[in-house]
Amino acid sequence: MRQLKREAVLVEFDDISKVNPEELLRGVGSDHAIARNAPLRHFQIDPRNGDRVVYSEARARRPHDTKKVENEILPLRYAQGQNDSISGGCVVCEGKTTSVVDITPTSEGFTFINKNLFPVTYPFSEGTDGEGPFSSTGQLAIGTHFLQWPSNLHDKDLDNMSLEDTFIVLKRLCILERNILHFAGSAMPLGHVHADGNHYGYIGVIKNVGRLVGGSLVHGHHQIVHTNVKPRKILDDQRFKEQHGHGFSQYLLAHNPKEYHVKEYQGGVVLLVPYFMRRPLDAMILFRDGRGTLQRAPTKDYLHHLSDEELYSLGEALRDVMSALKILMPRMGRELAYNWVIHEGDIGGMYVEILPWTQEMGGYEQLGMYLCQGRPESTVNYYRELIR
Ligand SMILES: [Zn+2]
């Protein structure tokens, strides 16, 4: 079985809960391989809708093992700057990664978090020279970018791990998230004052599976970006909350037809298909958060706010939907490819969006009009057939 051996791991920190975020930042800033692949210093904002754009030509040089071999024309460039050719190998299993900032045993091996060698945001310091016209229209983008690997075993991911191991993985993610969001000493803006404490900067936790949706490595992983660049969808969520007086997740729990609920888990965790489904197999995971009809503050706005019961159920829901997609997408004649993204922030309740790549983006979609080749009813039935 392909796997990353414990002795091949370069451990910088073994327990992220004990790491001072300042040290963590210093570790990222002093890594020369990461510095070589740093993105541009400035980000831009589309003045029409607030979309954020960050620029990194280095990311085009990432090693890809999800690309078909015949399409692979460039030699792969690894951490230490060596070249290698594609040999069906996994750069992670081969230990060609950055140093690890958290490593935790699981029943079958270990789960770990490391620094992304090709970061979307970088801990730039203020006041250094700009990059031509970019600096006059753009704003300084700062941040850190981590990768979490649920398992050192190549073929293991949240869809086929034990729920106990999945819980350990999600718990480590919560600890990293809490540690960096609650750190007041960074250059991050105060993003959210919450009963749980002040939150600095914004967090983006995502998973890309499959080459068609940006997944470059087959070995299962999650990405965590902590930055001053507030993603536009989070701005949308925030605006929704301001306009409605409660968050989107509470709105959807109240207004989505009950027939579109796929499954309800312990602790009020709900897997459903939204009535405005844009693509076949779109789904969401929402948290009732003990709320009835009345708003009960404060809300669970981040992954690290979830109770152990909710976190365990989230793992179960992710397992269900991810393992179902492995069957449903090939059945539709589609290559397995999906993203899930966590909406977190000052949004009146966090939620997870599952976005399978079941249809290409056409011109009408680019105008904001989605032509969906499926009905929510069918998607619910497909999921229910596989998820009990
Ligand atoms: Zn691997």
C-alpha cells in the first residue's frame, strides 16, 4: 500500500495547539522554497461584484499527478527545486513536501498538516516596493496557506476512513483554525467580534477532488487559507445576514422543502439539496445549532465553534456525500470531480457547500443564468438511494 512513512516526515511542530502563531508565521516566512513560489503582493477587486483576484504564476508549476500522463509535458518541479518525471508516484507519499506543523496518530497511521509550497497568500510585510501598475490599483494581500492530509495512506480520505479517524482529522482542523483566527498579533484586520473571542482575518477551508476542479494531487487533502482577503461569497453571506436579520443557513433550514432533505444526523446536522440547485448533485450541510424559530445568539460561525457531536456528524455527512459521489458521477458518465467549501465568518451560522462538476460552465452561466440539466427531486433520490 502506498503511504508516507513516519520517518520521511520533516516535523517542524507536532502539535499545532501548542504552537504560538507567531512562530508558525516565522516558519512560513523563512522557508525559501515557499518564498520562491510566493504569489504577487497585491490582489484586485472586480468593481462590479467584489470578486477578489489573487495572482500566482508559480501555481502553474505545481506538480500534478491528477493530469493524464499523455498531457504531461513539463517535468515536475519539487520542493527542493529538483526535477522529476512522472512515474505514477505521489509526491506526498515520497515525502517531497514542506515541513509538518501538526501530526496526530489515527487508527491506521497518522494525519498531518503542512505548509503549502505554492501558497495563494503569503505573509508579506508592509512597506516594501510595489509591482508596477498593480500596486496602484491593488491592495496588499497577506496570509498563510496550509494543507491538511487526512491520512498518510495514499488511498484513504474522509469517504473511506472510520468516523473516529475522521473526527480526529476535523478536530485538528478546528485547532489550527482557532489558533490562527484568534491570534491578535498578526497584521490581520479584526474581522469578527464574537462571544468566542475576537477573530482576525478570514479563513477559507476547501477541498478539491479531481483534476477538472483544480485538484492537482490524488492523495486526499484539504486546503486552509488564512488571509486579509475576504472572499466575495463570504461578503454575500454577510450581506444576506444584514438584510434578513439572520444567516443564510437558518433561512434555508426554514424555507427549503422538507422533501429535499437527504438525511438528518445527530446534533441537528442536515444534508440537503437546495431548492435553487444550479447543478445536478449540488448539496449543502447545515447546522440547526439548537435554534427553533427564534434566533438564539451567538451562532456557530466557524468550524471550531461546532460541538463534538456536530463535528462528528459533519464527518459522517461528508463521508456519505463523498462516497455517494464516487458512485453517482461515473454513473452519469462524468469523471469524479467536486469541490466542497466551508462558508465561515460573521455570517449567522457556518455551512458547507458541496459542488460536483456535473456540467461545464457555458456562456449563460457566465451571465449568471444557470441551465441545470437535472431536477432537485432527482438529485435527492440519487443521494437517498445510497445514503441511509
Ligand atoms: Zn500519496
